[in-house]
Amino acid sequence: MSLFLASGLLDAIVRNWALISIFATLLVLVVVPLLILNKYVKICLNILRDTEPPLLMRQFGFSPMDGEDKDFFAPDGVRLRATLYEADPDAGPPKGLILFAPEFKSSRGTAARYCRPLWQAGYDILSFDFRGQGDAASEEGYQPRQWASDREVGDLMAAIALAENYLRKRGRPIEIGLFGISRGACACLLAAEKSSSVKAVITDGAFSSDCTLEHFLKRWANIFARVRIIADSHPPEFWRFLRWWVFLKAERKFQCKFPSVRKALMRMTPRPILFIHGGRDSYIPVDQSRLLYAQSAQPRYLWIVPGAKHNQSVVVEPDAYALHTVDFFNRYLNGETDRNNLYSGDLLGEIARSERAFHHISAGQEDADADVDEAVESLVS
């Protein structure tokens, strides 16, 4: 009986060898990769859940500024807190209003670290606490992370509305400059795409969550993958699909969205943007700001600070930092036309040449207007 069954099974295999081959091929090409991906996804969710950037201590080395505290509310009703630092009266009439978005796990008071030269130059500074930070209320069930989510974007949109109302009551032009650090920088770019009152943006340590996640996925895969040749031989499409799957799982698990800064820049109405990044940033690769710079429309600027680590450019080059930030907003928020301004006159061509020199995303690429797909390709190669 068993011999008859074995003979019948062998006969069935011989007659259906093509179908069995297709099934086996699908098993190898689909099921096995899905099992590998599912294992990666479980590990990689920890990157979004627990990975924290360096220097998450309270920032020292700067004197606090005195301002007026204001409570306001996010679109979903979470109470936030802001501080308004009205411009130094010795600087004359206010030149404009700059909304400051602090880095992850920092509070609105750190505006003094980055914005004091702007305040001294005659700008009103409005700084605020994102939900779950500083004196802002927390949202039940939501844990803030170093990745900018739709919650931080909503918080910043509410702060923009607060700034607009402040300017409107004083009969001043509804024009705002955004200045953000790390996660705050990401939120600034995402919010700028949605707000026409934002006239100019400065970012320090900005990144796009999708491409940065790819960077971490590749780095962590070499640690967790037991078969090194498998981890090293994945094509770029694998990493792009993996990041999509990780974000899909994370958004369902954490009940929030993680929008892409890179895609927001593609949709954004052109406006001046200055990207600042530390040349020795070991947490957010400097190629992240290069990528975002490549994606942005003119006028755009990229200043890479040699020797500076994550969020430390202001410490490494304090005088140059003050010059860049003040001159940028003088030119693009206040409308200054002084030829001595770093961002106007003959200096503009020199800056543009410097940008192109920095912008070597792939070997032999010297065009500052390189296609963003090539930039993304280099980040995952």
C-alpha cells in the first residue's frame, strides 16, 4: 500500500513538475524574504521606540532670557506653553518675528542659546514647548520621540497661529521666520509647507525620517543579522521597502504619523532655507542636510560646520553662527539689501560656489541641482 502511494506521489510530481517548481520558487522569493523582513521589522521598531540622540542633557553654557509666558492650545486641545521675547529695545523698531522650535527633550528656554544674537539684532523671538516637553501638557497615550510626527507639526501650526495673531494685533505684516533644531527643524520644514505666512526658514541638524531610518536600519542590520552576507547583499529596494513597512507598523502601534520632510520639500512653495549641520555629527549624517538641500528650491543655502557634532555648531562657531543666522533673516525676513550682508551682493556667488563644493553626494557629482533620486540612492548604497 505504501509503495503504491509513493509511486502515485512520484507520478504526480513528475506530471506537475512545472507547477511545483513555480510554487517552490515563490516560496524562496516571497515567503523567505517576508520572514526575514518580519524579523527585521520587530527589531527595527526599537529604533523608533527607544533610540535617542546624544547630548540629551539640559543645555548649559548660556544665560536665560526674560520673556512673557503664554499658554495656547494645539488643534487637538493639548495645552502648550510659549515665551515671547520682545526685541531688544536698544536695536530700534522690531525687524520681524522668529518662531523657535527646540530640539527633542529640550524646552523653550533654549532659544537663548541659539537666538540671542537675533534678539539683540531687533527680532522678536517666540519660543514654545512641544507637547510632553518643558511646561507643556502631555497627551495621554502619546510618547514624544526624536522623530517628528503629525503631533509636533500640529503643535507648531498652533504656534504659527499664535505668532500670526500677535503680529495682526500690532498691525505688522503677517510674516514669520522659522528656526528649528534637530526634530524641531524637521517640524519647521513640515509646517512651512502648510503655511504661507512663513517667509524664511533656518534648520540646524534637520533630517528626513524616512532616509534617516534607512541609515539606522543598515547600521543595525550589521549588528543583528546572524548571516553577514545576507545583511550586506540587500539591494536598495529592500531597504526602501523595509523602511515603509517599519513606518507602517510604527504608525499603527504608536497611533501617529511620521511625515517625510523630503516629500514636503517637493510640495513646498519655494522660500529661502538655510541648512546648518555639524561636520562631525555622528548621529544624523551630514548627508541628510545635503539631501534636503538638494531637494529644495532656490534660494537655498548649506553651511556645514567643521568639527561640530549634533546640535553643537553654535558652540563650535558661535560668532559665525550669529553672523549666518542674523544676516539670513535680515535678508529674507526683514528685506535688507545691504551689500555687506552675507546673503546678498557679490558674496552670494561665493556662497553658491561653496554650496556646490559641499554637495558631493555621490562620486563625481558636482551639480547642486542633482536629482533627489540620486541623492536617496547614495544614502542607501
